[in-house]
Amino acid sequence: MKHTHFINHFLWLATLSIFIGCTREPEPSPDDSIVGTIMSFRLDPDSTSYFRSYRSSPEMGGVSELFYGSQEGYSDIYSLVEITPVEADFFLDTLYSADSLIMSVFSINAVYFTLNLVTSEDTITPPELFYFSSDGDTNLFSQEESSFFTFNIDGNLQTTSSGAVTIVTDTLDNSSFQFDVTDIFQEFILDTNRLNSFTYKIIGGERMDSLVAFNAPKMDVHYFRISENTDSTWTDTLTTTFSTIEKLTIVNPGDWVENEGRFSIGRAKGLKSILKFNLDTLNTFSDSIVFKDADLYLQRDGDEFENAGYKVLSYPLRDSVDMNLFSVEVMDTTSLEFIGASSAFTDTTDNYVILNLRNFIAYLHLGQLSRYELQLSSSAENNPFITQTFINDDTFHPYIKVRYVVTK
């Protein structure tokens, strides 16, 4: 991150310019191997610039943790997981040939569905677990399908609840919820007359007023094996684990009001932003320049230590967008370019986010990108329930500082 006195220096230089959109200054080259003087200019917003937020379906796929329960500003939060498909014939009480010499019979001892708790509190309300017993896999796990308003799984699929739930603590004091799903496994998953779903739903109770985070859901099948080569005696209990291959949290994003002079991003709210600068000045440069860097300065709204380490993503737009067409009931279909993309983390020193747009600027100059708009969004690495807001008013406007060198 740049130091504050550098930023103040550039702001002072901007006031000397007779152009609103750009200022230039020579800088001594820090690298003696570069022929020529490093130049810089600053791009400020003009009458064609804008910084606007929009909402589409919440994007809760790809996150490292799953959730159930409720949180201020959100409600009806639950998660879906799909486990590795089960080969039913392997577990049925029939002869099974592992090879030409050994014949085995399997008998199910117990089947458990387990999820590891990330939330660490003295009292945590256990969730309810349901299995989707409808025929066929549900294919529900595109992150754009996480809109509470358009996602009605209860109305489309028959559900079957699990058995008892217990809390299990390992030697490192890590806690897990363990559900007995033996009946579900034997009645539905081992039914070879149907094309089974392997999807479970994890949801909090009706009166739950807190949010619980968990990870690593899995299903463990404990079974016995009889080997006919050993006098048909039971061997020790064997275990096969079916891990998660798909996961998704569904959330009701609640209300959000756009504030003038602010723009925001946040996955659970379905919030993204479009930024546009007037970059026509790039057309005045010759092909002999090399862009060293191009930093976009954004100032966060709120305490400088709030949401530390929040990762912001930036993507160039491929096509024009109509800001009035976005809706929280509809998935975001904005067409993006992946060349010129960038990311940055929030800085607790000066409350700035500084995105390096060097590739974006360079591709525009070379004609490989044609649009000036950028989409800002929240990374899947962030807490999805955090909304990050940026300032665009008389106290601060986003700007871009570009440095370049003429090579000949």
C-alpha cells in the first residue's frame, strides 16, 4: 500500500492541473536500466463517470464455510450439500466378488452424517437434517442459484428427516454434529429401483436467532464383512466415507437501500458495483510507452480496522449494462472479461483499497479491451454476510494514478 504522504502529494499536484480528468508530472527513474523518464498522471471522475451498486441473486457458492440459522439483516439461512454418489450394489446383502477367490457379504452397522462446527460458542442449537428422496440428482449447486426468492426446494422435492443428532468432540476439542442416517441410507440410497439423489439440507429450527458456521460435511458408512474363506465369521467393522462434492448456502438477503455518495459489494446481499472512468486520454499516447502501474484508489466507509483483510475483485465489462434491469430475484448474467482482472485487500492503515489496474489500462491502450467499465465484487474468501461500502462524495472520489515510461 502507498503511504499517506504520497497520496497527499498526488492530491496536491491534481489541484494545479487545468484539466479535471488528468494531471501529469515527471518523476526520476528509480531504475537506471530504464531509458527515459517515468511519467505519471492522475485520472479523476468527470461528468461521464459513475460509481453505482446493483443487486442480483446472492452468491453463496464456493465459500469455505457453510451456514444455517439467522443473522441481523438476513433470515431463513440454510445449506445444501451433495455427497459422492454411492454404489448401492457394494453394500447390499448379496454375494459380492472382490476377486475370483474371496466372496463377501456386507451388513450395515450404522451410517452417520457429520458436520464440523466452526462457530465456537458454549450453547449452539443443532440443525435439522433432511435428505432429498426424489429420484435423480438435483443439480442445484451453481452459486447463482442461491436466491431465496426463486429457490423453492421444499415445494419441488419430497424431504425425509434424519434420526437423532449427537455432539461429538475429538481429542483436539473440535466439536461436530453427528446425525444417524442409517434408515435413510437403507431405505432410499440402497434402493436400486430409483435414480437416487445424494443431497442433504441443513437448516436451523424455527426459533433460532443466531448464525452457525460449519464445514467438512460427510457421510460415514460403518459395515461388517463376512469372508467365506475364514469360516464365515464377522470381521472388524469397516468404514467408507463419502465426502462433499457440491455445497451451497441459501439466504434471504433482506432489504437494502442505495445511499447517494456510496457504492457497495457483498455476496449475501447480492451486491456488486460498476465503476466507470473517462479513459479517452489513453488514446493520445503512442505505442512506444510501457505502463508500469495504474492504481485505483477506493476509500472505505467505516472504521479503518473494520473488515480487515476483505478481498475486492475487479473485472472489466465485455458489454454495456442497464443498471435498471438487475433484480435480486434474477441471477447476474453480466458478461465479464478476465484479461485485465485484478484483486486487492482492504488496508487498515489508511482505510483505502488500492487495485492495480495496470493490465486493464494496458489492454485498453492496445485495443484488446474496448469498454471503460469495471465490475467490483466480493471474493468467496470473505465472510459472505459482510457488506463493504466505499465513498464517492465531496470528501473523497475514487481516482486512478498511472505511471508509464516512453521506451523510444
